[in-house]
Amino acid sequence: MKIAIVVPSPVPYTIGGMEKLAWQMTEKINELTNHQAELIKLPSREHDFWSLIDTYYRFSQLDLSHFDMVISTKYPSWMVKHHNHICYMIHKLRGLYDTYHFTGLPTEVHSKCEYTLELVKFLDKTWWQPDEEALWQQLKKYRMHSNEIPREDTAFPGSLIRLLVHYLDNLALQPSRIKRYGTMSNTVARRKDYFPSGEVVFIANPPPTNDASNKIIYGDYFFTVSRLDNTKRVDILIKAAEQLDNDIKLMIAGSGPQEQEFRSLIKDQSKVQLLGYCSDERVAELYDNCLAVLYVPYEEDYGLVTVEAFLRGKAVITCCDSGGPTEFIIDGQNGFVVEPRSDSIASAMQTLWVDRLKAKEMGQKGLETVKGINWRGFVNQLILENISGSENRVPIKKRSKMIVTSTFPIYPPRGGGRAVFIIYTSK
């Protein structure tokens, strides 16, 4: 087969876990199979309401009919239409889904603007039978009245863009358009509103280089590598390290929008060091020589850092709400799963610092945990029909269906006693 792997290219361009995974998926399909894979990327802008809508539209217009299979990955790549479409979902736009509640914004659209109300009415009317062409026409019409629409209606994030993105994702991910659903963790598979009812295949992806280290050293510092933004909670790690003895050091590799903010939290530069961007070789060296690894993001999709650390024979400290890492880490066996507080993390760090033998034993158990994760297995499960192992299949609850009968005509709509309310329930 000729296989297209479809990925958004962030604007401004940055290299993160998604970019590295896409490169590796393409390379390994070409290297380990007789198929030919090509990486297809489109610029993905999400700075405001209309740039995000435009990005969704561009992916929807992408013609990949000259390929035999399409694998979409991250929003909004699944907007592409193809008869043999596999969705290996990294995640949806989390700020409009499972982390939206942190904004404190309403989920319902409250507007007095007639154009906004007309758009919302269209979305509600066609929600269960989405009409893509009609939607783009509706949005084109809505945009023509931009000068008359209150700024808060097209705020990003906001309730209207949240509603639109949910509608578009719901449209694109219908079972009639997707042949098979896959993802990297149970954490992603079970998130509310991520997948339609049915079955999702869990396929753990290896790190770019999944060779175990042959020079494991249990050194005199803790290590983490992370994008420096709020969801990674590097600030908690900094506060935890500074509660401990001066001999205990924390090395942090990575860069990001909160870098300066995190630097301002560091009281002792010799104790906590922000290393900035590090090459893959430098990161591998830091893994090899650390005592253990810290990784405490909020609801992480997968957490490749955990797998990388285990392959290097290092125990990992994470938090009970960190998502993907908790699927690998067994508390007290190959690491610690603690409360997302600096004192809890500091206590786990102190335990490993004092008991080096325990740190080594946990690291070795971590290595055993991930030894079965490899690229050949990943590629085979991703592109082939014969996915074995029921343990990798995650059932998604089906929504109960209810039929409401009434002797009243449903058209024309009328209020009062003729109003009929349909309530969706779930077991």
C-alpha cells in the first residue's frame, strides 16, 4: 500500500512529541514493511477563532485519493476524507475538551446576536446528522457579518468555538468515515467525547530509539525532560526539590512558554538547573546518569518520558492524576505514584536518594515493564487488520437510546403541552 500519515504542522513551528512520532511512524513503515509511507503536513494555526476554523477547513479539502490508506493523528487531521481511513488519535484540542473547565468559561453559548443564534440553531439541528458542506456555507455567511458580531462570541477559547470544534470532530470521526480507531493509551481512549461508541485499539508507541541503555549509572541528580508550560507542572518539581537537602539536585531539559516564569521560582541555581533545549544525545546522557526521573504532567495522553526512563533502567515518580504515566508505573514497584503536591514528590525523592538500592531495583523492574514495546509490533498493529490481543481493546460505552412517542404532530413546532423533551440517559 501507499500510506499517507497526516499531521498538523504547528505555527509557529516547534518540535515536540507529535512531530517525532510522525517522523518515526513514517520511517518505520518504510523500513519494516513492504508498504510506502509519506508524511503529509499542513500548517496548523490556532491563535484565534477563525484561524482554527480555517485549519479545520484546509484539512477537510485535502485530496489524498492517490493513497491506499490514510492515517490521521492529531486534530484536525482527521477531517481528511478517505475510503481507508485509520485514526490513530494523539488527542483532541484539549483546551476545548477535558481541560476546558480550567478556563471557568460557560459551556453553553449565551448570545443575543442574531447571527450567532442562527449558527447555533444550525449546529443543534444537524448535530446527529452533520452536514459538512452546509456547515462551511453557514460559517462563510457568519464570517460576512464579522463586524456585527460581538467579540466575546468569537473568543478563543470560548463556548461557541468549543461547540464548533465538537461538531467538526463529531462529523469527521463518524464510524462511516473511519475504518479503525486507535490511540496510545487507555487514558486517551476513555476521555469523554473523544471517540464514538464502539471499540478503540490501544497501541503503545516506542520512543524514537527504543534500545535499552548498556551503561546505566545511578548518579547524584534527578532528571526530567519536558515542554515548559503549565500542564507539565514543572513548578511543582522545582518547589519539591527546594524542600530537600542541598546535596539533592534536579536537572530539567526542555523549553517552552513558561520558561521565564519557572526560572523565577528557582532560588538556588546550583540545586535546580533549567538546561533549555537539549539534543537527543544529551537527553540520553542525562537519562543514563541520573538517579531517577520525575514526570508529573496533568492528565498526560501517554507520557513517552516514562517509557524512555524505564528503557534506561530508571525509576519514575509521577502523580495520581498524571494520566498516561500511571498506566506504566506501579506504585512502590517501578516508581512512585503520589499526590500532585510538592511535599509528596519531595518525600518520594528523599526515599530514593537515601535508598540507592531501591532506586536501582525499581529501575530494573521498569525496564521489564516496557521491554515488549517495539516498532515492529507498533507498525503491525497500526496498519494491519489482524490486531491480536483483547487486552489492547478498549470498549467505549454506548449511549442508551430512547424512543419517545406522542400523539401530537411534531410540525409545526409549538410550545405549551405540545412540547416534547427527549432525555438521553446512560447506564
